[in-house]
Amino acid sequence: MANTATDIAYFDEAELAGVTGGRLLELARWHPQEHAHTAAEEIRRALDRRGPEASRSHALDWIGLAECHFLVGDVTGAVENTRHAVDAASHTQSGRVRNQLARSTSPTASPGPRG
């Protein structure tokens, strides 16, 4: 049996904020005015607590933050955060990061649920 304490040792305040922000972002895709602001706050909290050394999570946070801005029509904020996301993505080989970045920057990207 696995040692639960060491299996979740990585799950700190930054990870909790990132996961919470991600789930709120899922809700914001359906109801942006209700959830995008809170999702962005949680994602910023995650970014503040973990640095670029957490390359995969760092990149996913920037992608999520860019999407929060996009969902509420803040194109300038979306572009700024997408630039950070692209920079962070260049420091990881994560397929998930590349897929999410490609999906979020697609000209056909639209609000609504994503699989």
C-alpha cells in the first residue's frame, strides 16, 4: 500500500489554488460573469506561490489566467497572459501544456465547455 503522506506531499497551497482556479475556470466557461473573476484570483494565487521551476503547472496557470480574461472580454489581458503562457510553455515538454495552449489560441476557440 502506498504511503499517502508522501504521495500527496506536492499538494501544497499553490497546488490547491491552482486546482481550485481550474475548477472555477470550468464553471466560468458556462457562466463567465459569475466565475471568471474568482477563477483568475485563485490562479494568480497559485502563480504567486509557485515559480517557473514548477514548469508544467506554471504554464497551465498562465493558460488558465489568459482564458479567464478572454471569457470576460478582456482581450488585452488575454493577450498579455497568453504571452506569459507561451514563454512558460517553452520551458516544459508537457503535451498537456502544448494541447491546452494550442486550443486556447485557436482562432476557432469559443466560450463553453471543453473536454
